Amino acid sequence: MARTFVWHPSRGPKKAPAFNIPKKGKVQIKQVRSGIGHPARMRATLRAIGLKHHQDIVVQEVTPGLLGQINQVRHLVDVTPVDGGKGDTGKGKK
């Protein structure tokens, strides 16, 4: 029987992305890969962050707990900082 998996140093993912996350403020988290095929614990982490499906976007306040959750699923999400003064709250519109 043929081997289906051969480990080699130049194969596989190069490196998980390093996000530039501020210590305070808010971040926008976008799910860029599906949770299907990943352990239930990773899917539960995506749900805890607030991501319900692929390509979903949420804005969260930065906390130590959130940083740990992002670290657990960093290969499935994309994180960008949000400017504090430019967030649209929906108030004050005519």
C-alpha cells in the first residue's frame, strides 16, 4: 500500500500569520477558512469569538481571553485593528 503522507521540511504550511493586535481598543475578526474538518474544540472557539460561518465578520474589544482565542484559531481567521473614532454606531443619522 502506498504511503499517503510523507513529512518533509519544505512541505506543509510555512508559518502561522502574526497579527498586529493592539493592547487596547477593538479588532475586526474575519473567518477566512471553514471550521469543517477541524476539531470540535476549534469550532467551539470560533463560536465563542462570535463567528457563525465562513466569511463572517465580528468586531470585538481586545481582552487577554480574546487574544488566546485568536491564537488558537489564527490559521482560520484574519485580524485587523479598528480605529476608535471612525466606528459607525448607527446613531446621529438623518
